[in-house]
Amino acid sequence: MKNRTLRAPLAALPLALLAGFGTSVAHAQSASSTDTLQETVVTATRVEQPLTDVVADVSIVDHAAIERSGATGLADVLARVPGISISRNGGPGATTSVFVRGGETRFTAVYVDGVRIESQGGSGGASWSAIPLSRIERVEVLRGPAAAVYGSDAMAGVIQIFTRQGEGGFAPSIEVGLGNQGTAKLDASFSGAAGDFDYAFGVTRETSRGFNAQPTANPDEDGFRSTSASARLGLKVAPGHRLEATLLSSDLDAQYDSTTPRRDDHALSELNTLGLTWSARWSDVYSTQVGVTQGTDRYATRPSPYVSKTRLSNYLWQNRWQLGAHQWTATLERREDRFENAETRPAATNRDQNALALGYGWREGKHTLQLNARHDDDSEFGAKSTGSAAYAYAFVPGWRVMTSVGTAFRVPTLYQRFSIYGVPSLRPETSRNVEVGLKREVGSSLFSVVAYRNKVSDLITYVGGAGACINGTGAFPGCYANTARAEYSGITVEAGAKVGAVTLHGSLDLQRPKDGSTGKELARRPREMAKLSADMPVAGWTLGSELELVGRRYNDAANLQRLDGYGLVNLYASRRLGPDWTLLARVDNVGDKDYQTARGYATAGQTFYVGMKWAPQR
């Protein structure tokens, strides 16, 4: 589909949002827009607060939305969230990039049950394909920099992933699913609570024969096999005091097409997280949280011998004081990164960061204010301070106008520093962001428009042919260097309402991620995105549809390789078969649209999935 065919519907979407949705918006991709008014989030300030009190730009993806998605990968679900686009070199198990507001994939800090996950290999960022969607209960998406709260990496946003917490009586469930391309899924879990103790366990096995990711280069099918498990245990040790332990383990074996034709190449990804948290409420005024966590990311390929392993350990002591309309937070945090790879000198490298973060929040009458400041001391790059300020004013009941400014940074990965392509002169990437917004919240009617501009300096790029690096030239002559600037600017409009029995959601993104030095568009990021969905109950069924429109992009930094825009229609249906059984059916890309998110790499085409879930009522 050429870009000119998308321009008309994208331009007309704001009118559809206003007229069709009754000037309303959905902050969250949830089963019912009326539920979002009661939601609480922790991602905006790292402490729990009602979604309606949050000044930041936040969306929620709940468990019902994840189940309806029928998706295999988390990135496919995130692609339906406002402000997010993805790029993938093949199927769900292939290398995946997630762009929040057009920012580099490494500019998004990712947490699983409070455990930071990231790879220090290459340019860094989370290993999206290794995160098991089946183990996820809820996702919170914060759009915009948050380094003043989270430190290094949160330059474009933060994504918090939560697994299920046990409650009530013993609740087992089993789900079996089948789809085309040899896709099969088996999921078993149980959760519950007994007295002061709660628990949740689950395990999932997924396989797919896949499809030919590079039809012109390597005529084979590229499938995957994955096994994942999670556990979450909680204990109320005293009134107001809770201990919680979490575990997540994922093992992914995905076939991919390398530069060697007709070779059976495999990418082996292992992701493990461990967390122990003590939350204590000492009085009506003062509460604390102490956490010790570790995230491990291992990536290997065969038959070509490549292995990298990242271990990220984190220690957190957070203090919170609440006095009427005023809230203060003070946090001490230590992060330790260790990276093992044969291409670095030495083969095992490490760094650490110590930080102090302060926060102040105030909400009274028509006014909401949030201030944050953080000072990080990096063992290699020294001190770095960041800050943010956000203010909202409710000028009439249900309407708020908001504005915020903030700074952020990201230190180079250990691979960028110590591999054969690294240089000692690399500096942290830095950014300055400003945004303004308007939100309406009246009953189930919601509307939001946010305009932003995020300028990045000292952007790290790979400069080919730059001469010898500190450890040699390697197979691809060149070095990492702070050679570029970038600007991520745009407008995000969200809307949603319940009209009779029909629940409607929609979003429009008009963005321009560009190279600040050349003015050219950044690779693989569209300037326009529109997402619409609707579902309703019909004769015992829940029937739904989704429309996704994505504008044209360029595959390369020089803007010479154009990727055409595309439009996708998805359909889904679910029905309860008695009190304990639920049937889900889904067809994605109904029109079998042929499109690419990365040049030379095919997408799945039309796919279908049918699942049956058994979950006895308590």
C-alpha cells in the first residue's frame, strides 16, 4: 500500500475520534474503558497512585487485552498501544525493536516485576523476543523520559511488566491453542491465597513451524520453540508489612536466516529474573520498600559460535512520606552490570552506578505538581544529574491541561565500550524533553492529546571505515562514536468510549523521528500511525475487530530504501462454554496483506489461532 493511500484516512482520523467517540479517550487498552478510572499505576513515579492523578502519559494493557490478542510475542501487543511501533527481522522469535515515540529501542527501560532487564551486547536494550507473553498479567507503558526516576536508559519511556499475583482460593487453569504455520501452545498455571500467604505459578510451552523470513535469500521456514515459567510468592509478615519473591525464566530457540544460504541457523535466548522485595508501612505517614533483584540475559547462535551474557543486579531502598496533599520520596539505588563476551577485552567487563533520587508530589483542588531529581555516579563515566517537572491544572471539572519538562541520559553498553569496535572516548547519550497535553475525564468518556519534542545529543552510531578501534578493526572496519543528534517530536491522540454495548478505542500518532544533523528520517519508524478497535457482546459471544494503519518508512539512515505503508484488519471472538470453559478464536491480517517492517524480511501474512481455556470458578 503506497503512502498516498494512507494519507486520507490518517488525516481524517481526528474527526472520527471526536465525532464517533463523543470526544473521549482510553488511557488503557483494557476490556472496558470504564474500568480505567479506577486503575492504579506505579510506573510514573515508582510509587502507587491512581491513574487519574498521573500527570505523565501512561497506558495500561491488562490481562483481558493480552488474552484477546492471541499474540505470541509481547511486541505484537505493544504495537497496538498508542505511541509505539515495532520492527522485526522475521517471525516472533526474531530480532525485534520496539520504538516508543520513535525513540531507539535501547531508550526504553524495561522491568519485569520490578527487575530490570537489558542486554549489554551491541547497542543494548531489552531482548523483546525472549519475554514470554503468556506469563504476563499486566503491562504499564510510560511514554516520555523518566531518568529522574529510573536513571540511565529511560530516555524514551519505561515499560513495566507484571506477572500474576495470587488471591482468593485455589485457582488452576489450563489453556490449549492451535494455529496455522504449525503454531501450538500449552499453558498451565495455578494461583491462590491461604491466610497471609499468596502464590502464583505457571508454565508455558509454545512451538511454531513459522514461515520463510527471507524468501529471496534462504528458502526455508523459520520457526521457534519456547518454554517459560514464572512464580510469585507473597507473605504478610505483620500488618502493613509484606515480603514478595518473584521468578521468571524463559528459554527460546528461534530459527533465523543469516548471510549463509541454506544453513539452519538458530538464535538461543535465555532470560531469567529473580526478585525479593520487602514493603513496609510504618505509619499513616511513612512507608518503605527494600528490593534486591537480578536479571540475566544470555544470547547465543549456532552453528556460528557466538555467546553473550548480561547480568544486571539492583539494590533499592525507597522511602515515602505522605502528609495530606503532599508526598515526598527519597530513594537510594545501586546497579551492577556484568557482561561476558569473547569480542570484548577483557572477556568479562563490568560497571556499577550508585544513585540518589528525590521526588515531591502535590495535588490539591485544581492543581497537580510532580518534581523529581536524581544524581547517578557511574564507575566509568562519573556523575550525571537529571531532573523533571510536571504540572496539571483542572480548569473545568473533568478537563486538565498538562505540561512537563525533563532531562535523561544513557551510558554506552559494555560492548560499545570494550569490544573491538569500542573506543574509550565514548560519552553518555543525553536528552531534553518538553511536552504539553490536554485530557478529559468524565465518567467513561476520556480524551487525550499530547504534543512532545525530545532532543538527543551525543547519539551513538556505528561509523563504518572510521579506522582502527582501540582493540582492532574486526570483521567490519569501523567504530562506535558520538557522531549524531536526533529529534523525536510528534502528537499522540487517544480516544475511547462505550457507546451502548460497543466499546471503542482509537489512537493517532503523527511523529517525525529525525536525524538532527542531516534532517533525514530515522530508519524503520513511520511518521503516521492509526489504531482503531471495537468489541461488543452478541448472543453470548464477544466479537471484536481492530484496524491498524502505518505510514511509509525508510529502511536506512540515508532514506534511500523505502518501506511502503500498510493497513491491517484483525478479527477476534470469544465465548464462555459453561462456567469453566472459554473459547477464543482470532484471525490476524484478514486481507493477507504483504508488507515489511524491515527490508528483505517477510511478515507472517494471514494467521489464525483457536484456543480453549479451562479455569474452574471458585
